Amino acid sequence: MYVEHLFEGRVLTAEMIELKEEIYGNLVARYEDYVASGMSEAEALERAKASITSIDDVLAGDDDASGEPSGAAKEAPTAAAAPGSVAAPDATAEQPAPATVVMPATDDAAAATEQTGATAAGAVPPTQPAEAPAEKKTPWMKVLAIAVAVIAVILVAMVLWNVVIEPSGDHIEDTVEDIVDVSTPGAGQNGNGAGNGQDATTGGNNASTDATGNQPSYGDPEDQREYEATMALLDAIDAHDCTALQVYSGESQPSASFFESLPLGTYVAADDTASINATSFTVYYANVPEDIDGDAIDRALVYNAAAAFSVYPNLETLNITVQEQYDAPYDADSYSFTRGHLESAFANVSGDAIVQFNSSLFESEANWDVVRQQIDRHEFCEHQADIAEIG
């Protein structure tokens, strides 16, 4: 809405629409960087908005670069029409004589000579007044055609969205969107996974809570399935303790069995999971249910990467491929997490409580909870997953 406000009163040409999209993308990226660095959402929003308060400067820069020719430049062709002639205020009719130099006797040359003489005598060619307005109208016709094409594309996109796309995804938007938010400690849970769904129904979404007050139920079976699949993954992250990591401490490099012990472990494709070299490893998750919300998958990926870097000190790069159920292999999402970048990100959001991934983080449950607290910030995990995503 802020970007729309900046463009109020502007004619939405193709160039203006492109500028609007570019400004919007830059502001979103800036906002996400502020949030990832530990800034509150409200402060990050204000800082991002303050970075551009008007598009007048941008447009003024374009206008300066396209100035009109000077008066001298405009008059230059007239002066050049009669080389060697001397300007005389009262003798303009006789001076153009050099322009009518004798040419070969052809019809075109004769026509040109006659028109030159007519112009020199002060006559105005009859076609000039009609052609000048036509040349001025041509750019506006092009702008109008572009505007009509843009409107047509927008209308088609709206129809596709309302008729095809939105009906297929409305259940996810209505029921699962807030589940990840309420799984953060202090928003309806005790911090270890219990009660993740207590507050998930405060916004309605056709859900009701059972007698225990912990498990909401939905009238739509698809909504219920999406809720349960998402909460199962979030609970797996909360329930995974440091003792499960201590078992693998001392191993030289990761293995498929290690990732099978982590959240999403049931979807590890052992045949496609292997070490690339001493410092790089690839894990492949196949047939991941589409019912699981994307933010929950982002949390699991960041959690698993932090766990792998902590257990294996020689691991520098972790490549992850996630293939959802019913998707072809070429539709799979690929990620590449690096130790240095993830350590820096955790240090920023934890106030340097986590500056290096090593075995000290899982020596006690209290130490590992410091890692888990950052995982509970779904904006942080979403941002790190976006950075790591390939393509």
C-alpha cells in the first residue's frame, strides 16, 4: 500500500509499472534484511519506507537526461540550407538562388527545383500542416496500445487467479498460514512443542477446539490434514533434543542415518544422499507431503543445517534437495547452506550467543535451546532458506 501511495496520480505506463515493481522489490528486500539482522518488524518497516519517500527524484533524473535541443541547434538546418549566402532581413526571397543549382534534367530533379523555388518565395508546402500533427499523435497511439495490452493481461491474470488458482489454495491460506506463528514460545505453547495449536483458532477459520483445549478440529478434511501435517513437523523440531546429536559426535562426515534421525528424516532418500567430498554433503528429501506448510519446511531445513554443522566440524557446505509428493524430479527445490553464512546469521539474531557451530552447543539441553530459540523465529528461517535456495 505504501508503494501504491507513492504512485498516486501517475499514469501507469509500461515503464511506470516496471519502476513500481522494482521499487517494491527493493523495499521488501531491505525490510527482510533489517528483520534478519534482529530489528523489530515495526522498526524495519519504517526504516524501509524512509529509504524512499517520493519517486519525483527518480523521474527528475530521467527528465534531465532527455533535454530538448537548444535554439541554436534547431536553427542550424535553416542556416545550412543556403551555404555561402549572407542573411538579409529584406531579401529572403532572392537569397535561396544557390539552392536551385542546375541538376540533370530528370522529372525528380525538376520537381525538387520547383518545390525549392516555391519555398524560397515564401510558399508553404500544402502537406506540411497535415503531417506535423500526425507525427505528434503517433507516440500517444503507441502508449494507448501498450496500456490496452497491459489491461488485457491483468484482466486475464485476474480471471485465472479467481477461477483456477485461488480455489485450489484457499484452504492453505485460511487455515495453515498462522500455525507457524503460534508455534513460537509465548504464543500459545510452553516452548517445547506442547500446546502448539492452542491459539491457532483465535482467528476463526472454521476450526473448533476439543475438550483438552490443545487440538483444534476443522470442518474441512483438507484443512485438518494440512494442520496436522504441519504441526507434526513443528513438534518434531521441538521434541528433538541434544542427546540425539551426541550419538553422532566424533564421526568424520555425515551419513544418511544422521539425517534420518533429524526432522524430515522419514523422507530421506538414502540412495541420493551422499558425501561429495570431505567438506561437502548432499541430502535428498523425496515424497515430502504437500500438506506441510512451506514455513515449517524452512524451519526444518535451517534446524537440520545447524545440527549438521555443529556435529561435523569439517562440514562447510550442506546441499539439500526437497522433492514434494507428486512433483517431478526437475520440480524439486534445491538449497545450499554454508557454515560461514549461517554462523554469521545466528550470531546476529542471538546477540553473539551463537558465534560458532561446534559440539559445545549440544553438550546440554540448555545450550541447544539457544539454537532452538532462533529456529522458533520463522521470519529468520524463511530468510535463510530464501538465501540458500538455488535458482
